Amino acid sequence: MSLSIFLLWLVSIPLCHIHALPAPRGFLLNCGSSKEINVGSLRWITDEGFITGGHKTTVDTPGLLLVLSTLRFFPDKNVRKNCYVIPVIKGAKYMVRTTYYYGGFDGGNEPPVFDQIIEGMKWSTVNTTEDYAQGLSSYYEIIVAAHGKTLSICLARNNDTVSSPFISTLELENLEDSMYNSTDFVNYALSTVARSSFGYTGGMISFPDDLYNRYWQEFTDESNPIVLCHSNVTSSDFWNIPPTKAFWSAITTSRGKTLKVQWPNVSLPKTNYYIAFYFQDSRTPSPFSWRIFNVSINGKKFYTDLNVTAAGVSVFASDWPLLGLTEITMTPQLGMPVGPIINAGEIFQLIPLGGRTVRRDVMAMDEVARNMNNPPPDWYGDPCLPSENSWTGVTCHTNEKLARVLKLNLTDAGLSGTLSPSLGNLTRLTHIWLGGNKFTGQIPDLSPLNELVSLRLDNNQLEGRIPKSLGELDSLQELFLQNNNLKGQVPNALKTKSGINIQL
């Protein structure tokens, strides 16, 4: 699900007295740009070094925000996915945000539709057509845990993709451990549906008010009055660390009445969600600055006897089913001198992570790619997943939880470099077909590959002796080594094996 922003929204953020604040912890990539730029106190760097494919271009729209005036696009239809690979802290929690503004960069008038993939999981389909027609850019957010030392964010064509996938900005923000910590990030990610400050009319809230550069959209409701709050909260008192400014205003109702708010303003697909609400009594702090009410969502009890004081309070559900439009109902306790009140809310869709490629195979394939001078352009990110976007020449087996690399077939692919010893770590390999390239160096030890059936390394420039370890491959039925610069003999264990096809 995409979220939209006006093209000039950042201009409305006050830029004074913020030079001493730290930037969010992570990366702000201005995709397609040739130089670093500053927007307020945030420094956007180029995406060079984080991705190898694609082309850079500019968008010429009057008044366009500087970071949206460049983009990177990916015209090669034969590449299964184009991946950014970002260094991260293993086990840490990250908010990832991608932003798109089409701007007719390809001479057309309709943005392309394509998929986003994060760590081998299809995250969402990017469709910015409606936003672009209204003069808006679109952004997508997801919160994930890093399972390794890098995080891959990929763009891939799907059946609806006509022109080139593209991206304007990519952001990673390292979140505190306390934030959204009721979620099982081993098995789930959180995809942002809405994050709103109720009754606030001062523009979008983000950095520096939100130290993690989350976007808090304005939300007003004509059927309920807005009140301004008379005291600040301490953000660190809340697990999710909302910005103080999100408590500056609220939606409320009069004494004895039930407060009903329809939020978010989109119909939601049937699944489970993480929901967090933030409340504060708007009156001047005193012994009487509190109000008690019940909270329900679509008629289902969410929280009973919630006591909201001037210090503020938050409540959340980590796994709540929703379908269609959502109505929040706040019913006051009998005798309350003031009506219920709500300041802000967040809602995320729970995304099951599903299967993943065995980490050992991922690391081995990354090393195999590094030993090549010119690996295929889509050899980044997860080598197996999603299955329709596996690396070129890579065949995998996937069960419900784990994927394993089974075959490498890059025959006559114009490759060069050396054969990585990490090939021996791909213990489920049955076929290695790398013939017809320009590989040099020696054949590595492949003795751990007990399931290897076929090894074709013919027509390369390999040197050294034929490894004796090949004789330990009991399943091997085919060995092609002809037209190399190899020395020595094929191990006797293979020469005497019945039914094997050996070509020297």
C-alpha cells in the first residue's frame, strides 16, 4: 500500500535551529544523483556503490523538491531484479522507505507498475499512477529486522510492467530496540498503512521533530472538534518514541458523548495489523487533568477504562484483524467531566516473511559472485527468492521455510574471473555448468558436494592439476574438463566408475 505526499512537503518543515541535531541513523540515498545534497539538516548521498545496474536521469518539473528531481531507472528487460545492497547491523531493526516520483522521465505519461522485494520477500507492488495524476509523489515503508550484515531492496518487473522500473529515493533508519518490539520480527515485517497526527494542521511531522524521520500525516475530522494541548509529553516515556509535536493537537468531543473517528481513510484488505494509539489530556496539568474511556475498533473491545492524563499514554495491539473501513469508538466512563480524546495513531500490516534462503548458501553465492569480474547484473540480493526473481542461471529448491541452491548454469555467458572455493559450501548442488567462459585459476575443492551429478567446466582457461578431491564425489555422473590448461589425471575412483561420462 502506497502513501502519498505533496511534491513540496519538505519546504514546510522549519529549517531554523536544527543544525546541531543528529541526522537519523542510517542511509539517505538520493537515487540517480551525481552529488550529495543537503535538505535542511539532512544530508542525502548518492546511490553509487549501493547498486551496479540502471541508468541515471533527471525530472524537470517546476518547483519539484530537489531529492525528487533525479532518479535511477532500469530498462533491461532480461534482468530479473535490480537490487540495492545496504550495510546494516545484524539483528538490528530498520525502517525502510522508498519514494517514487515519475515525472514522465521516459517520455510517457503513465508510471510503470512493478514489484518491490526486500530480503527475498515480495514486499509490495509499486503503482504510483493515481498519485502522479494528482501531482503527488508516493512512498512505501516497511519495518524489518536485519538477518545478516547487509539488507537488499530490489525492484523487479511483473506481468503489468510496460516501461522501466525506477526509484527516486531510498532510506534506511535504524530504530531503537523498544520500538514496535511486541512484533516477532523473526517471522514478520510491518508495512506502514497510516501514521497520523489527529487534528494537526501544521503540515507533515518528520525530522527533526521525529528523530527517526517517520512521516506523521495530518488528519482532521469535520464531525469532531479539534483542541490544542497545553503541555508537552516526554517522547522517551513511550516505547515507540512518538514526536512531541504529535501531541500538540487532538480530536475530542463534548462531555458525555462518544467519540467516533473513521481512520484510516482507505478500505483495508482482510488480514492482521499492528495498531498503536496515542492519547493525552489536553488541559493544563493539574490533579484533575485526566479522563477515562473505553476504546473499541469496529465494535470490538480494544481497551477498557483507559486513563488518559496530561503525561500521555499509548495502547497497542500487535496482531489485530481488520477488513474494510475502520471506525475507532471511544466511550466515556459515566460521570466524566470531559469527553474522550485522541492525538495520534499508527497502523501497520503484518507481513509474514515466509521462506528464506539458507544463510550459508546466500553467503557462498555472494562470494562466488565476488570472484567473477562480470557477474550477471541481477546477482544481488537473495539468490533464490522470490522464485520468479532468482538469480540468472540459478535453480533452487524451496520448501515451506528454506530455499537451497541446486543448479548453476551459466554456460557461454561471457564470464571471467576465478572459481570461488565457496562453491564447496553449496552442499545441495547437483549441477555446475560453467563451460564456455573465460575462468582462470584452479578448480577449487568440491569434495563436500555429495549430491553433485554433473560438473561442466569445459572451454575455459583453468590451470593447475585436476583435483584428487573430485574422486570423492560419489554421485558424479558427468565430468567435462576439455579445452582448459589442466594437468594430471582424473582420479582413479572416477575412471573406474561405471556409467560416468568423462571428457578431457
